[in-house]
Amino acid sequence: MRHTARIAGWPKHEYTITHYGIRSLIPNVDLRAGPGCPVCVASPVKIEVAVQMALKGKAIVTTFGDMFRVKGVNYSLMDVKSMGGDVRVVYSIYDSIKIAERNPSREVVHLAIGFETTAPSTASILLKNPPKNFHIISAHLLIPPIMDYLLKLGEIKIDGFICPGHVSTIIGVEPYIPIAVKNKVPMVIVGFEPIDVLLGVAMLIDMINEGRFEVENEYGRAVKFEGNVKAKKIMREVFKISDAYWRGIGRVSSSGLELKDEFERFDALKTFNVAVEEKYDMPPGCRCGDVLRGLIMPEECPLFGKICNPANPVGPCMVSSEGSCAIAYKHIKVFT
């Protein structure tokens, strides 16, 4: 290797890197986690809409466990449940459908989050003619556009990208190619075992040293070049691409999924008249935005391990088990 390389990856890789001490094995590689935690980057405004629906008794609101504690503009869904709002944690959107079927006289709203991995499940449910009292708030986001956006920002030099294996099982290899070529940054799709990460880094270093700006697939046992054709077709039938707000980063062009007009009857944002404050700032002192953009490591935040910890998360990166700060707290325990 000719120089120290800065390589950006994702929280699921960050867990493997931190848990197995991979940084200590490759000290000449600066590994940074990107904004791949869907809970961490979910729009606070959309969370606040769900909060207000439950708080005002407009609907039963369902969501996933790691979304339960993340604050919107003012409150989290956990806060609302403590105030008497009907908020229910589910393991999948299918559980939300069952709740709607058991409560035909009440409206049920599911806060649907996640990247290309969970969007097909949401789409498939809506294609199966769910109950009329069932609605969603789509907070689904897309990975390739945020990669392109971070490279365009140029806040830090990224020599290579570890691409998320789980997302790539859906979208395949092709969407990364124009981004790699245009930005002259090599990429490798990588699985989540320690050997996957080490091999992926080695493949990136080879491309960096050879001046190749290609996309290679280390995770060939799960990822096909074309991805999951059926899942992509289902998403295209239900969703349209839109601009989206990423918490800690800002509005990113063509990085979100909204329901197409023919499915708008399931869109809670259009069905219910809920006004919320759209202004949002990170809590004072919180540097989750810088962590999500790879500018700092979690332990460099002044709140890390002090007033911000998993029992008392100040920023979204400490809430979810996929958040970089929560991972660092659990495995590194750096308290300054």
C-alpha cells in the first residue's frame, strides 16, 4: 500500500470492524462509518407526524423497536406512549396489518423506515390490498444517492467505499458503477463477517494502488449483478423516487421513496391533516451529523459517554444498535 487510505463503510460493517478489533489489524487504513443506520437518519419531521397522530388519538401508530426511542422534532414515540398515546412496537409491517384487521373501527399508521432492504416488504403489502384503515408514513431512503452526495460534498477525502451487502442483495452491482466512475472512487460490495471486511478492504487497496475506479463484488454468495429483480419490480410499482431529508446531513436529491398517486389512499401524510414544525436542529453539543458524514469518530463527540449513552441517548446515533455511537459505546467504552 502506497499511502494511508480512508475507506467509508456502513454501520453493519462498523459493528464487525469494532467488535473484532479490525482497525488494530490494519492501522494504515482509516475506516469511517457512513450514514447507513436508517433510524439515525430518518426525517425528524416524519417521526413528528407519527408522534402527533398518536398524541392526538388520530391513529394507532406502529413502528420498529429501534425507532421507538428516536425523537422527532419534540417527542419520541416512546414519550407519546408514556403520555397515553396508542403506540405499538412491531417486528414487521405484517404485524401492523394484523393490528388493522383486529381494529377495523380505528385507523392504523405504520412508520415505514429503512433502505432498499425493507422497502420491498412495504411495497408488497400495499399490492395485496390491505385493510382500508391501514396507512403508512414512508421514510424509506436510497443508498446510492447518499454515496454520491457525500462524495460531492468533499468534506473529507474518501479513497474507497465499502458498499452495504444487505442493500446490494436488492439493488445489485450496477447502481454503484456510474458513481464510482464519475467520482473516481473504487467500491467493493462486502458481507458482514470479519473475513468479508478484511477481504473487501484488501480489494479496495489493490484498486486504489492500481488507479482503478471499479465496483467489485466480494459478497458474491449473496449479491448478483442484477440484484433481486422481483423486489426491484415491486418497489417500482408502488414507489416513486423523490428528494428526501436525512437527519444530520440535509436534503438529498432523488434519495427517498414516496407512494405513487395510485397508492396515495395509503399515504398517512395525505390522509390525515397533521401540522408539525418543520424546523429541526441537532441537540446542543451533539455531533451526530458529523459522525454520520464520517467527519469524526463517535468518541470525538464531546457528549459521548458523558451525558449521551444508550440509557440516555442525546442524538440518534446512540439510540439504535446500528448507530455508530451505540456501537462505539458498547465495544470501545472510551470515556473522556
